Amino acid sequence: MPELPEVESIKRELNRTILEEKIEDVEIFRGSVIKNTHADYLRAVMAGNSFTWVGRRGKYLLLSLSSGHLLVVHLGMTGQLYWQEAALALKKHSHLVWHLKGGISLIYRDVRRFGKIFLLEDGRTDSIPGLLKMGPEPLDPAFSLADWLALFEGAGSSPIKAKLLDQHFIAGIGNIYADETLYEARINPHRPVKSLTRAEKTALYGAMRRVLKRAIEEGGSSISDYVNARGQKGGFQDSHRVYGKKDQPCPTCKQPLRSSKIVGRTSSYCPFCQL
DNA sequence: TAATGCACCTGTGGGC
DNA sequence: TGCCCACAGGTGCATT
């Protein structure tokens, strides 16, 4: 499941490999993954261009083109964006392939098809609902503890787990890193947001940033389908302490971890260490 | 306005 | 072995 660390890993790899390589052609096997324009138009626009820069906002990848267009990619749950040598066979569920000069193919693949692609004329992302009201970037150096605490002003009664998953509240966190962050901060995922003390919010800020940084250093988490931009698995899944570990011993107190549904998401936590 | 529920989608694994 | 069904979850939209 590509969350901030996975998307950041892909971004970094693409910036190392695909920039300035001319796009010779685009093959589109499933045009329905393109949400705001026709497949034929996207193909016509992109052919002859090159990628000049790859950025990230939350879980969205932003690929700038030499023409000034911006390609925006959200990987959903099982989306992959990776490059391989053009001679290699495509895997099932490959929906778009950019054929780059130099014998490299950039492939967009998505088994469950929750991902989506947008082509923007001028780089303005206002037209994409998910980007319009995106919360702050948790690893932005300018995002201070004071900024984080200010987000909680007027916070309601929803569980803190639900709040961390809300992309309008904070960008880029999904189920894996919400669970790992709350464990790191020793906060129970069911706790109403308004019940958190200043000290707990402060702990959460530090925990969130530490967990995300560690995950990026290890190349993200490969649960189900995630691969990086080289088609390789990440390494952080081996460092998970609670996510997907229901009934396994808590790394701290050795009591069995518990699992429950919060806003429809499976949440793993230690009922003894997370208060 | 905030919180909650559901549809979308397909591979996987458990139960029978 | 084969079939059926629940489950996984990010996002947008509908409902409460």
C-alpha cells in the first residue's frame, strides 16, 4: 500500500533514472485509469516530451513534462510505477507504458485499479479533489511542532487513528504508518482526538516523523503489491511492530497485540502499552 | 459541519 | 480439487 514513504522512494528513484529521456511513445491498455482527459489526448501530448522533474505531495506523484504539462499519479492500494528494460515482458495489469529513448520503459501497473492518473495543462493541481485541501507535509522542515499542535484546535470526538488517516488533516499517512506511529507514541488508536494532552500530541509529532523517516531510509513497506521504481520490494515491512501482527506478542510487554476496526480500517495495537 | 458507511476492484486464503 | 465468501484498504460520495 503506497503511503508517503513508498511514494517518496519512487520519486527519488525516478529522479535518478528517467529525467531528460525522450518519450518516444505511450501505450495505453486501459484508458479508464486516466481520470480527467482522454487516453488519445494524453498519448498525443506526451509523445516527444521528456520528464523534467518528479515531485510528491502526500501520496501523489507529480511528474513534470518539458511541455509544461504535469502528470499526476495516485497509486491507490496496489498501484506501481517502475521502470524496466524495454525488452522485458509486461506483467498482467500493466495499464500504461511510456517507451523512453534508451531502451527503458516506465510502467504503470495496478491490480485493483484504485489508482488514478491526471494530466494537467499548466501544473495547477486545484482541479484534483484529493490535492485541493491536502493537509501539511509531516516531513516538511518548515512544519513545526507549533504547526502540528495548531491542527488540533477545535478537534472533535473522532478517534485519533481516523484523524491520522484523514489527508485533509495531515498528508501521506495510511493504515500502516498510522498504526506504527501510534504504537511509537504509546497512544491507543481509539482515543478521541480531543482527549489527547499536549504531551501526547507532542509525542505523536515526534513519533510520526521518526517512523516516516525510518521507513523512507528502508525503502518503504512491501505489503501485498508495493515495489519501488526499480520494481524491487522495500524493507520496512520487516521493521513493523504492530501493523498486521494481531495476536503476536507486543515487542515491549509481550502481551498479545489486539486488532479492531476503526473507520473501516483494521487497526493493530497493544492495549497495555498504548493508553 | 463532522462523522460514518459504502462502492469501487481483484488476488488470496480459509472453510466446506 | 473446486467453489464460495470474507477480507485487504485509499478515496470520493452519500447519508446521518
